[in-house]
Amino acid sequence: MRAASISDFRELARRRLPNIFFEYIDGGSYAEVTLKRNVADLEAIALRQRVMRDMTKLDMSVQTLGQTLKLPVGLAPVGMAGMYARRGETQAIRAAAGAGVPFCLSTVSVCSIEEVAATGTAPWFQLYMLKDRGYMRELLARAKAAGSPVLVFTVDLPLPGARYRDVRSGFTGGTPLQQMLTQLKDGIAHPAWTWDVALNGRPHTLGSVQAAATSGRRVTDFLSWIAQNFDRSVTWKDLDWVRESWDGPIVVKGVLDVDDARDAVRAGAQGLVVSNHGGRQLDGVLSAVAALPRIADAVGGDLEVYMDGGVRSGLDVLKALALGAKACFVGRAWAWALGADGQAGVARMLDILRAELAVAMILTGCANVRDAGRELLDRP
Ligand SMILES: Cc1cc2nc3c(=O)[nH]c(=O)nc-3n(C[C@H](O)[C@H](O)[C@H](O)COP(=O)(O)O)c2cc1C
């Protein structure tokens, strides 16, 4: 099947990836209420069709934090992408660079920050606050040395939410022997992946944090090390601590409440991502797109407001911009595309988003994404 839409990449990834990784990408926390809301609330927004305007020239570019994005889209940090395709993060950043959009590297990536930067493009770097501050300082120094232009500081994961699908698939929980048997069976059932990733995509460690994780050698061991090391004591004051080691722009990711958004401004952040971690953390909270307009109204003049969660088409991108986002990030969309077809898949996924955004712009009479506002929506 040739992918025509982002949901096609989901289906292709389902066929190609071992079940444990497909479920890890696809799933959310608890009953997945918020995961469904992210998608459904975007779907429910009606664009306002306008016709008979000269739409010959479209401008999709945005300037943000000293960068020019050719599309108002970025690749959100997604952990363990090197398990979805061979050296997955390096493939994804090449596709992002080709499309002129930013790639944000997760703290828990398979490829290290240095390996990714060696592609010729430095990624935005996503940081989790870990208890081991010495190690965090080292990580920040490495990201700086690799040339990362923007730090994305994720604040909605003081501990990981319960993801039932990961337990059911055998990815987490169970004994090491049970996990190994599950992975072996899964690998045998997916020979293309086994050849590409399991055999030729090594090493399978968490590249940027492996030196700090001494508990084991498998990716799941590193993940449990990370889980034990999330720091729940973090407050806005810690942003000052981060700034001692980072003199570039800081984007706080995982804000859903207006009061927190105001705190982010007071703490001196240059941007924030309205996000519920793709419905993978506190289930039952608002969808990102429902939280977006009030946050954009409150702080949009003070810092850059981005959004992620549920974006599955270029039409969704325009809806998010109309509600106040400067740009939006996609998580699962690129993880599925990478799992389906590596760099070519991610490049095609971005082409699809671009083509869909063009149609949405032309038929709402919006020639320039920077002018997108609530007048593009039928129920503003
Ligand atoms: C498989 C997977 C892994 C993720 N890993 C991280 C991560 O390491 N750091 C982070 O800040 N967010 C992580 N996220 C959240 C994404 O950055 C983003 O907020 C979310 O995927 C957006 O929702 P969407 O998948 O509906 O686009 C992850 C999301 C997924 C699906």
C-alpha cells in the first residue's frame, strides 16, 4: 500500500513493526480518553470555506526563535525512534531538514545527540528533569556543543503515566526472560524489521544517557532507569538552574493550564508547547486543542505558543494556527511514518501535510499562515 494519508502510515507501521513498538507508539495512558479527545476535538472543528479569491501565492513559512520554518510544523520529541527504523533519529532528522522543519531529539533517543548532529543538522534538544543534576548539566553541555539551537524542557512527566498497552504487549512488566521471549517471537513475526533494526541497527542503547544508566544493557533497562530518575521536586525556580547551563531559547513543553502558562512567562521561557504528551500522561485532561485558545489569548503576546496532540493532517495544522499556535508539532505521525518506511516515509508524511495545508489555506482564503486567525473557523 502506498500511503496517501497519515492514518495509512499508522497501518503500514502496524504491519512492519513488532507489536511491542507499535503499541508503544500508538497507545496512551489509562483508558486513553485524552488521546481520543486530542484527535476528536480537532476533527470536530469546522473550517470556514471561502471561494473566489486569488490564491496563486501561498506562504507557509514562519519565523520563530531565530529559525525559519518552511512549514509551521515540527517533529516532536519521540523516545526510542532508533527502534522503529535503523538509526531512526538520523533518518528522521534528514527528512525534517529536507522539508525545512525542526526535529526535536528526545532525551531517550537511541542515537546520541552527537550522532544525530553528525548528519549536518543540529536538532532541537528535549530535556527531562532528572535527579542527577550533574548528569543533566553534562547533557546540556553536550547539546550546546552539538549546536542545538533550542532547548525543549518537558514538564509534564514527573513520573510516567500508566500505559496499559505496554503491559499487555509484554513491553513492560514481566520478568526479563518473559520480555526476551516476547521480543524474540515479535522479531520472528516481523523479519523486515529484524533485518533492518534488530540486526543492522545496533547499538540499541539510549545514546544520550547511556553513560548514566548502569542498571542494564537493554533499552527497557534504560527506560526503567529513567523512570526512577525523574525528579518530582521540580518547580519553576529550576528554570533558573537550567539557564545557568543553557544560554539559548527555552521552550517549556506540557502546559495545559492558563495559570501555568503565565508562570512559564514569569520564569522567562521563550516558548511553550500546549500539550498533554499526546494523551500519554494524565488521562481525562483537556485535549491540547481545547486548551490552546485560552493559553494563546493569555500569553501569546509574551512568548511563542506551539501545540501538539492529535494532529493527523494539514487541515489540523491550519486549525491549530487559527486558534493561536505559531506552529504545531507532530509525534505519532512521524513515528508511524518512520516505522513504515524510514527517512522516505517521514519525508512523504511531511509532503502530505504540506499538500493538505495548501488545500486548507486555499479554500479558507488564507494566503499566509502568519495571518491565520479564528475567522478561518466556522464556530470561532
Ligand atoms: C512513542 C512516543 C514517545 C514519546 N516520547 C517523548 C519523549 O521522549 N519526550 C517528550 O517530551 N515527549 C514524548 N512524547 C510526546 C510527544 O512529544 C508529543 O507531545 C505527542 O506525541 C503529541 O501527540 P501526537 O502523537 O498525537 O502528535 C512521545 C510520544 C510518543 C507517541
